[in-house]
Amino acid sequence: MERLIFLGPPGAGKGTQAVKVAEHFGIAHISTGDMLRAEMRGGTALGMAAKSYIDKGELVPDNVLIAMVRERVQAADCANGFLLDGFPRTTAQADALASFSEIDRVINIEVPFELLLARICGRRMCAACGKAYHTSTHESELCSCGETLYQRDDDRAETVSRRLRAYETNTAPLIDYYSACGLLETVRGDQGIAKVAEDIFAALNG
Ligand code: AP5
Ligand code: MG
């Protein structure tokens, strides 16, 4: 059983690495950002409510996210475990999570602040499979699955700086929170994608 959390600022590479790690362990990749974007695309009440926060670069209220994840981790595909990408993001979310699930390991992906903006502004996403690309390394407008890539609405520079502030204020304290529980492993995210993956697997197997 692997019940993992990926912590890290916007653009750290959580989603990029989560796809590989979830596939390797045969566990569910739970990206709360992807779940909220699916709700927005579907035009649901939850999606519309979330959009007003996401477009401003603010966090969606805790009660919404907690209910969403509590239900999601009970799904059949979580029987072998799960990888939480983008949750918890506040101490209240971490406390709630502890009340409904055990956690085995927390990987903190650390990237210098200056690199994050360039990573996020050059990102292109696949709506079909959730894969992220960067314009500096991927010239095509197509995903490997054939879908046309798009740029997230919240990946514009002015929104990104608000997301980075929300991270510093609300989410960075979780580094100490999980360190105090003895669950935290920190990995340097300012290396090539393959090297970051290697370090994450080493931390998880160590
Ligand atoms: P979410 O979708 O989770 O966004 P985020 O946390 O801001 O993180 P990102 O997805 O931007 O970055 P990432 O770390 O996944 O990086 P990626 O792998 O794509 O959340 C969006 C919004 O939803 C939030 O702002 C909030 O409003 C709401 N929300 C979600 N969860 C919530 C919660 N729990 N509570 C409240 N609100 C919530 O990589 C980024 C780019 O860098 C890509 O282009 C990639 O190709 C490139 N890259 C990756 N790794 C490397 C590398 N090693 N070297 C070079 N380039 C790299
Ligand atoms: Mg992501």
C-alpha cells in the first residue's frame, strides 16, 4: 500500500512526476487541480464556484476540497493506494486528511522561486490525459495521445504571482507539519525531469 502526497509550489513538477510514480506503483493519481478543471469544463455548480477562485489565483475553500478528496480516496482504483497531487494545501486540509486516511510518505519537490514563473508560463496541457509539456522542449501543438494542447487560464503571469503567494502563506507551512510527523522527504526539482524522477524513486525506496 502506498499512500503518497506530493508537496511543492505551482510549477514545481508535481503533475509531471506524479504521472510516472502513480503508474509505477499502480496507484491512483489524484490531482485536485485536474479534478476542479474537469468540473469547470463540465459546467457543474462546483466547477462554476471553483472557477471564481482559480481565475484569481486563490485557493478554493477547504470544505469543498476536503469533501471531494474524502470521497475520491474511497474509489475502487485507490485499493492499492493513491498519490495526492495538490492536496492538502492548508493545515485544515491536512488535519482533515489525517482523520480519514493514513499517509505513508510525503515528497516535497523544492524549486527556486525564480524558475517557477518561466515553467508555468511556458506550460501547455492536454485536457484528455492531463499531461504537461513545456514550449521550450515541445514544439508541436499536439499531445502524444493526439489531443490539441491548451494553456491553462490561470497560467498568466499576474495570476501566477498570486498563486505563488497563496503557496507561501497557506501551503509552505505543511513542510514543517509533515516533517514533524517524520514523513517528509525533500527532492530537488531544479534538475532534468528524468533525474528528479530518479531522486523521487530513491527517496520512496529508501
Ligand atoms: P493545481 O492544478 O494543483 O496547480 P498548482 O499547484 O499551481 O501546480 P501546477 O499544476 O501549476 O504545477 P505542477 O507542480 O503540477 O507542475 P507541472 O508538472 O505541471 O491547482 C490549480 C488551482 O486549483 C489552484 O490555484 C487552486 O485555486 C485550486 N486548487 C487545487 N487544489 C486545491 C486545494 N487542495 N485547495 C484549494 N484549492 C485548490 O510542471 C510545470 C511546467 O514545468 C510544465 O511545463 C512542465 O513541462 C515543466 N517541468 C516539470 N518538471 C520540469 C523539470 N524538472 N525541468 C524543466 N521543466 C519541468
Ligand atoms: Mg499540476
